[in-house]
Amino acid sequence: MNDSDFDRLADDALERVSRALEASGIDCDWEIKAGGVLDIEFEDGSRMVVNRHSVAQQIWVAARSGGYHFRLDGSRWVDTRDGTELFASLSRRVSEQAGTPVILRAD
């Protein structure tokens, strides 16, 4: 896959995460910044960053619980270590960091 195709697919995934955060009703702030970076700030001031990493052609997540890398497998972004799908992993990480159960659904 070329860089522009990857960037388009990764940016689409970030937009879907943003819409999922909105639909979840969680009390946090988020913003998609230039360069494919989704910055999430929780009520306690902690942050989570979801960004595209074009060189590796992965989506990276930096959360309080650690760092996670996701690669495109067909139409799904999956964790390179355990195969967990991006939205399932983010639901878990966001729930942990927010201190309340959150389910993020891809649209």
C-alpha cells in the first residue's frame, strides 16, 4: 500500500474513533490534530493519543496502560501483539483511563 492510501485509511479510522467517542457519551475532550493525531483528555487530566504512523503503516495508541500498535488486516485494524481489534482495545483502554465502562463502536 502506498503512503497516501495508508494515510487516507488511517485518517478514516481516526474519524470513526472520534465519532465513537461522541456517541459513547463519555465525559472527555478530544481533538483530531494535523498529521493524523487524535488527542483525548480525560476528566482527571490524563491523556491518550491515537495517531497514524506512516513509516510503519500502523496506528499507534499511547495510553496510561502502555503503548499499542495496530496494523490493517483486510478491513480491520488489529493489535500487532495479540490481534485485538482497534475499537475493542480502545473501549478497554478508555474505560480503564476514564474509570467508567465505555464501549466504542465502529460505524
